[in-house]
Amino acid sequence: MTTIEPMRMGSGPHAPDALRTTLSSGATLDVLAAQRVELRDPDGRLLLRYGVDGSLTIAAPAGDLVLEAPGGCVRLAARDAVAIEAPNVSLRAQRARLVATSIEAVVDDALVVAERVETRATRLVTRARDALRETSGLVQERAGRVRLLVSELFRVETRSTSMISERETSIDGSRIHVG
């Protein structure tokens, strides 16, 4: 059975400040002082709050909150920002696309597992204290020019080395050891 009853939020001879509708499930729907509407479960936990300022709160106090659109899209839009906060966030999709003017990721550890990774950029800058790369197959780089600036020791260890120049090869040092 559904009941509707006036509630007084303050004292005085004025009209009721609130109106409560109790559903047969025990859930309540309150219109509070013409300022907000609240839907609560039978235990009094907030499920939904709508304020005259346009704010809306949706809560799932005892389980998951699921937004579904079986026949379309679920879109989140906001004037200022969309924030997601949780100890763990998962995203699963057949295809994901991010379009932004800029992106910043601040993480302690990052792991990318992929069959193929391609980076396209006008300029690529990498800064690290130590950079380690291990490849079991071929490492190939094509460049118009290559310049390595090493402040200390430059060492190459190979089983065999081949260096081919179409024009000249220069080796300059205070001492050169061959053999």
C-alpha cells in the first residue's frame, strides 16, 4: 500500500515543509521544503536526491550501480569536468579512442602489453634516469641524421661489427687503440 503524509520540518503554524510518500516496499519519496526530492530504501539509505539547484545524486548503498542502455549509448557530459574516483577502475572495450588537446598520466608503475605499438609524433622526447631496452630480434632505426652525446663512456659489445660509409669515416681521440 502506498501512503502520502505531510511532514513538518520545523515548528510553527505554517503549511507542511515536506511531503512523504511511502511505497509498499517500504521505500520513501520525500519532497523537502520545495528544495529537493529524496528517494530512500526501506532502511532509510539515500538512493536518489534531486535539488532545485539542478544537482542530482544517485547512490547504490548496498551493491553495484549499473547504468545500462541496451538500445543505445551511455553518455557522460559536464560543463566543468567528469571525475572518476575508486580504488580500482576497469575499462573493457573492443575498441577505445581518446581525443584530447593534452593528456597527463601520473602513475607509479605502468605496463603495456600489445602485439604492436606505434607512436606518431612531430617530436618525441623521453627523459629517464636509466633507460633499458631488450629485444630478442631486430632493432632498426631510420633517420636523416643520428647524433649521440655521451658525457662519460660509450661502449659497444658485439660478436662482430660492420660499419660502412659511402664517403669518409672519422675517428678522433687523444689515443686510439686498435686490436
